[in-house]
Amino acid sequence: MADTAGTLPTGSTGSPSDFLRNVVGHKVVVRLNSGVDYRGILSCLDGYMNAALENTEEVVNGKVTNNYGDAFVRGNNILYITRQ
């Protein structure tokens, strides 16, 4: 069962799909295969895991390198998505 923050409690058996549905509209970190992070508000996600973010920061080696209003990340470049 998901809590109000949209994350699953430790030991829960929620699916990845449940997690992704619950984080839409919340701040997330999208880690790319290259190791670069995009941090912003996840506005939508499709079946290919293409992600649209708002108020996005690009973070390389722990330092903010760029700020974007909106960003689109192709799903084949995404290593993982986590709640910020």
C-alpha cells in the first residue's frame, strides 16, 4: 500500500508501475546510463519510459551544470528514476 508521499514503505510488494504512477507530479531524479542526473518534476511518462520533466536541473558529478524549464528524456537513456 502506498503512503501519501507516493513511495512504498520498506518491505512492500508494490510493482514498478505502481511506483511510477505515484511519482508523476512529484520531484524525481532521472539517472541516465551516462551517469548524468536530471532533477525535476515528472510531468508524464509513457510506455517506452520517455520522461517529460519540468523545472529541470542537469547534475554532473554532483554539480548543477544546466537549468532547463522543460526537458524530455528518451526512455532508452534512462538507468533509473527515483523520488527526490
